[in-house]
Amino acid sequence: MARSLAIAELIQQIPSLRAGDDLLLNGTLFTARDAAHKRLAQLIADKQPLPLQLANTAIYYCGPAPARPGDAVGPCGPTTSARMDPYTPLLLSQGVRITIGKGKRSAAITDACRTYQALYCVATGGVAALLSRKVTRSEIVAFADLGPEAIWRFEVADFPVTVALDSQGNNVFELSTNR
Amino acid sequence: MRIIPAATITETIARLCQQANYFLPFDVEDALIEASQKEGSPRAREILTQISGNANVARERSIALCQDTGIAEIFVNLGQEVHIDGEILQDAVNKGVARGYAMGYLRTSIVADPLDRVNTNDNTPAQLTLVIVPGDRIEITVLPKGGGTENASALRMFPPSAGWPGIVEFVLETVREKGINACPPLVVGVGIGGSFSAVGKLAKLALLRPVGSVPAAGAYAARERELLDAINALGIGPMGLGGRTTALAVHIEHAPCHIACLPVAIAMNCHSMRRMTETI
């Protein structure tokens, strides 16, 4: 049975959460995908100020489709997380505590989740219309020129995810294929 | 000779781009329901239920099934008796894609240069496959193809000695290594034969066949079944979280090829097997 909890509570509970736990998230997610990661990494390397505070944030790998007038957000499912792997240890070192996407990641991310006491969660890919109903508010917070790759702030209510990598090195994909 | 205005092609493609992104084809929906009934894993069943629920939300609200509304793969079967009046076909097609994506609240996912990576902001250019056919009609199919599934696709030039066993191993290896990132349950299009450039197209054409349909060449029906059973025995399951349903279908298209070659391509598609066809 999925547990509903606020992002702040989730961050406090990271040490006790395990791969395979089903969660319903409430609070703020920041979207970022390929181009936004590249820019954030460059700003960090150049010691430039960032357009958002990364400490204790949850990053959602997503480039939403445009919203119809009156909708809180457009269709917004997860994209493949592995493409963000080269940037993830750096972002976790800057305080990001949760990443959300879809699919397996490299061994370096398992290690980084242990090192930085972070979680990687997966949402169901390809159900973007359904997930858009779990977002109550959205706005662009940075890199608007990147179009669909801009960074958005999403306020979510009971957004369904499963813990894929926990802070102890467990991996849901190994659990599910080693049955 | 029949004269068809280029503007008619543009309007048709604009409409198809929207419909293809909002409506999951019935054959795919039926296959998902059937798969759900056979699933033993509660998590797998839950994911399949989400996918069916998503199709309902997208259809009712006319919003995209997936935020990745794809690169627009356009297949045009152009009757030889047709004269297109106005701009050239490629321009009419691209105009239709740009209009459909803007009007339909669909994401623009194309960058102009593969290394500079600046978004064209209208999802053009489209990928156009043109075939001249007998008659005075134009049949147009739009297949929005997601980036995750493109990255999970593969092409290999085998020696003829590799034969069918080599192909089976290649398909299973590709699904095992890349399948999870293509949002299973998958539809797997396999192209065999042709040439290096033709075989990728064959694999894409294989995706156009309805799920549950049987290929024209009898021997290939058994081969498709063999591959589907082998893929589903991998246990990857919906979204890679375990289960019996790793693929809904495997479709093979084949073509004559060189005596030295056995080209094989795998066009991976996700459960959101979007495609829509209209005839002018």
C-alpha cells in the first residue's frame, strides 16, 4: 500500500526507506532534464550563482508538454534517468536529496545515493496525462529559453513513485529481476 | 490524374499529429487489457491499470498520452495518378507537423543541429518516408516516436551464417540491455534484410502493423511468436519492475538483401504505440 507523505518528511525518512517502497509525494518538485543539467553543471563548475537552491530538493526528470488553457500543467511523465547520470553525483553533492525518473541507472548512482544519503525514485513512464492530474500548480523558474527543457516548479499532490535506489545500496531492478 | 492541393495534405497531417498523440489505438488497448489479465505480479497489474487509465484521461481531455510527443515519423503512400498542387510535399508535411504540434499543445522535441542542440520550437523537420503506389489517393500515417525508444533501438550487420539464431540473440540482448528505458511493455519492430539504410526503415514499418495481426509470410508468424515468448520469459515486466508482460508484440518485416549480408534492425517502441492513418 502506497504511503502519502510530504517531501520534507520524505527527506527525513531517507535512511529508513527501502527500494520497492511505494510512495505518494506531496510538495515541490523541480523539473530538469538533459539541457538543464548541462547548464547547472556548468554554473557549478564556474562557481556562478544558481537560479534555484538545490539544498533539500527533489529533482524530477521531466520535460512537460504545453498545458491547455485552464490546466495546472501539461502532460508530464518521467524521462530516462540514465542520461542524467554524468551530472547526478555533482547535484547530490550540492544538496539534492531525491531524483525521480524512469529506468535503471549506472552503478555510480547507487554509490552516490549511499554517499549523499539520497533516494532515486521511479514513476511510471508513458502515463503523462494521468500524472498531470497530480500536479496542482506549475511555473517556470529558470532557463525559459530551453523551451521544454526549462526548469519548472511543480506543486504535487499524491504523486505516485516507487523507491528504486535507497540510501543503503538496494536496487529495485535487481530485486525484481532476481526473483 | 487527380489534383490534390498541398494545403489538404498540411491540414490532414496537422489533424493526424494531434489524434495520434491523444488516442491510443484500440488494438494496443486490447492487448494491454489482455496482458493485465495474465499478469501474476500485483505491481505489474497496477502499472498496466495506470496505462489504461492514462489512455482514458488523454482521450477524454484531448491531451497527449505522453509528454514525449516524439519526432514526427510520417509515412506517405502517394498514388501515382495524384498531382500535388502548390508547394512541394516536404514543405506541406512540415507545415502540417508545425501546425498540429502548436494547435494540439504537443511538445516540440527537435533540435536543429545534433551538437549545438537548439530547439526548432515547432517539432520540424519531420521524418518523411515516401512510397509511390498505384492509384489516385494519398494514404498518410503519423507515428510520433519517442526519444527513449529511439535510444533503445539498434542495428547490426550480420554475416549470413549468423542466421535466425543470431537474430534471436541480438533481439534478446537488446531488450535485456535497453528494454527498460523504452517503457515496457514494448512493441518490438524487427527489420531483416534490405541494406544498411533500408533495414531501419523496415523495422519502423513493422511498428505500423496492428498488435495481434499476423504477417503475410507464413514462416514469419512462428518467428514472431518465438521472439515474443522469449522476450516475455526474460521477466523484465512493465517498466522493468518484474512480470510476464515485457512485450505486447513482435513484428517482423523482411526484404531481399546482398549475398554477403544479413542486415538486422530493431525499432523499439513503448506501450504508447501511437499511430494514426488517414486517406485523402
